[in-house]
Amino acid sequence: MFGICNLAIVPVRAEPSDRSEIVTQLLFGEHIEIVERQNQWARIKIQFDDYEGWVDSKQYQIISEANYKQLSNEAIILNADLIDYISAPENLLLPIPLGASLSFLNNSEINTSNFDFEGTKTSGIKPKSALINTAFMYLNAPYLWGGKTPFGIDCSGFTQMVYKLNGYKIHRDASQQALDGEPLSFIEESEAGDLAFFDNEEGKIIHVGIIMDNNYIIHASGKVRIDRLDHLGIYNPELNKHTHNLRVIKKII
């Protein structure tokens, strides 16, 4: 079975329970494969990044396999504003966040509610220089484990969404993202838009941020913020100390 998210933001959980932690989110218009059903819950695989988790079966719309494949092969069209809304003939207004997918709106077999969108869209691959401007749109967004929107976002959700809005596909988790790209030996070799990864005492990748010019980094820690970056890691001037230990810098694109 296959489905599509027809709500603004849907929590995807580690286990089939409302009490289970949120591991990621489904944004409006994202399409999914339904891998397993368990009572009111469905274990899904998100088409964009193959990420799996559990969602309430009342929080998506069933679509055909043919429509799933069609959406998978079409260009991704996304909402480009912090928040906008979808309208429907019965005067329904549905708020949608930055990065919500609009690709299905022209498909009448899927868009059975006759949703319409008149806001700003983005599609296609942008130059690498555009990544930082997109990242600024999330500035001061509160940190939320599993989050993917300006209303709450985690470190790897932030990097994934910034890249997605500019036409690039990267994995969901920091440890997965760290497996991609070309490693750089020194910060001086990096460009704005490259990713910096940070580990814990056990050597596990636990954090990621987007490198800016002049040894700054934008990342989600408490909120999406800008800090200094050096060979040791992230330096927080408010705390007057390093908060994250640098493991590797990767050129992803």
C-alpha cells in the first residue's frame, strides 16, 4: 500500500504508540510506502529518504502504486515561504510549512480535495551559494528532536531540509549524512554550504551543521543559531566554551 501526507505536519514515531518518541516528521505532500499495519498504526517508509517509522493511519491518504511511482519520478515542487496555506473549494484553509511538497496538486486522482496553492514555490537544483540564504530562513527555530520545520527542527532535519529546498537529496540522520561526500582535511579547504560533523566521547556522530564563510557555522542546538567553528569544534561565545567536538568536514555537493 502507498499513501501521501494530507496534513500540515505529522509525527513519525519510533514505535506504534502516541507516547513513543518522534524520530522525524511527514510534511504535507510527502508520499510514503506502507510497510506494515498494526491496529491504528502503520509503519511507513518515506520515499524521499527511505526513513522508516510509525504514523497514525488517520493521518495520511491512500494512493495507488501507479500514482506513488509517478510522484517519485516527477520533479519535487516545494513551498518556499516560512508558512503559507493550501485552499479548497469549501473555504478550507490548511497551513503548510516551509518545505511542504506541492508536486501532487495537478494530479486529480490524488488531489481529491481540489487543494489549490497560490504562494511561492521552489523547484530544481540551485547553486551551492544559495544554501546559506535558505539556512537563514530557519534561524532561531527551536530545537525539536525529529523536527523538520521552522516551528521545531533538529540538527540533521535542518541540514536535510536546507539541501532539499535547493534541489539536493541527503539522508535524514547526521550519522547517515556523514557517510556521504568527500572528506576535507582542514576547515580552510571548506566552502559555505559544506557540512561539519561532530562526535561524542564514544566516537559516534551526534551533530551536524552547515559551514558559513569566515569560520562560522549555522546549526540547530537549542535553536538554529550561528557560532564560531575552529579545528576543535563549535565555540559558543555566550557560554565561552566549545560545545561540540569536530569529527569531519564533508563536501556533499
